Amino acid sequence: MRKTTYLLPILVILVAAALSSVFIVDEREKALVLQFGRVVTVKEDPGLAFKIPLIQEVVAYDDRILSREVGPLEITPLDDRRLVVDAFARYRIADVKQFRQAVGTGGIELAERRLDNILRAQTREVLGSVSSNDILSSDRATLMLRIRNAAISEARGLGLEVIDVRLKRTDLPQANLEATFSRMRAEREREAADEIARGEEAAQRVRAQADRTVVELVSDAKRESEIARGEADAKRNAIFATAYGADQEFFEFYRTLNAYRGALNENNTTMVMSPDGDFFNYLKTALPDQ
């Protein structure tokens, strides 16, 4: 009974020690076996691995491709046109041992802060060596490649491999943006004023042409009407002359009746004249006997 009492705690301790000496390396990770803070073993293959309990510890790092956003960065290209650039990088831990030696217990958080500094410095250096038009053009892919290649060598000292660097957004600073918008607005307003002035000028030409055409048409119409009126008067006079030559007495009688109709109209004013005048010749002539 005493022997069992002693053996059971020992067995529990041995089992606990055996379990604590075994660890699993995930396929998405790389592991370091540390002994008193010093790297003893690097475990990169997934599966079971062993360590010395209580003396050694295991630290795992992500082996996948990671992304890092680089905050807004203000740069000044060669043409002094200031720009605000947002970028992001894709990277992975290539050498976990060197990574541990570079960042110590700071881990991935410290490494990303140092990577930010590298990316910011290289972005300023590369984009500051070209004009803003180059940054905003399709050639920016070449500039991103230059930033990545420059960052690779510096990130290698951290045990990191920079896979890609991309510029997400390239804008003007807020103050410059407002000034640029104001300048663009003034330019568009000037163009609009020019277009309005040209339109008014064209409209004046059209109106002048229309007025001239109206004058010409009215003049032609009046001239043709005068010609037609003259020709009609000539025909009328010819008819009157023919009628007068055919029967002079009847023609005089007809003309006198027309004069009566015009003079004795009810709308005319009162006329005072002698009844013996020639105007009443036909009114006072005695009718022939029936």
C-alpha cells in the first residue's frame, strides 16, 4: 500500500513531464525552441516535436503571407506638388531565427513598426525622385517595384521577406486639394464664360442675318405689291377708258352713282351744297315718260 502511495505521484509527474515535452507545429506556423532565451532549435516542418520540460520553451510565428497597411504619407515629388499616399505591403517571416534575434520579445508588433519605417522611408525616397505626373500615370507600377526592391534588402535584416508593395491612393493634401478645386472651378467658369460669349456673338449674327432677311423680304414684298398695284391700276384705267369710249354718257352715269354711294353713306358727316350743282344732275333729271 505504501509502495503504491509513492509510485502514483511519481507516475503523475512522469506523465506530466512527458506531455510537457511534446508540442505540435501547425502547418501554418514556424516554431523556435528557446533555452534561457537562446534559440536552440528551429522547427519549420509541421508535426510533433520535443523539448526539455521546464528548461526549454516554444515560441511560434505565423508562416503565412501577411498584410500591412501603411498610413497616409505626405511626399514631395520633383515638381514640388505635394501628394498624400496610402500604401500596403505583403510580407512573410522568412527566417524565424533572425526574426527572433532582431525583434526579441517584441514579436510581430515590433517587426511591423520597423517595417513601416522602412516602407515610409523608401516610398519617400523613390516617389521624391520623380514628378507627380509619373506617380499619377500608369508608370506607377514601376515605382512600386522600385519601392519593393529597396525595402527587400532592409527587411531582410529583420528576417522578413517583402513580397509586394502597392500604392492604394494618391491624393492632394486637403489645403492643396481645395486650392486645386478652386483653380479648376475658375478655369471651368472662364471656359463657360467664353462659350457664353461665343454663343451670344453667334446669336447676334443670326439675329442680324434674320433682321436683314426680314427687311429684304418685306422690301421685296412691298416692291412686288406696288408693281401689282400699278399693273392693276393700269388695267383698271384701261377698262375705264374702254368703257368711256364705248358709251360716254353711261360711263358718266356710272361714275356719278359711285360718287353718290360714297358721299351719301350714313357714316359721312353732313354736307351743305347748292342743289343746282353738277353733283345732283342725275337726281334732278326728269324721268322719261313711261
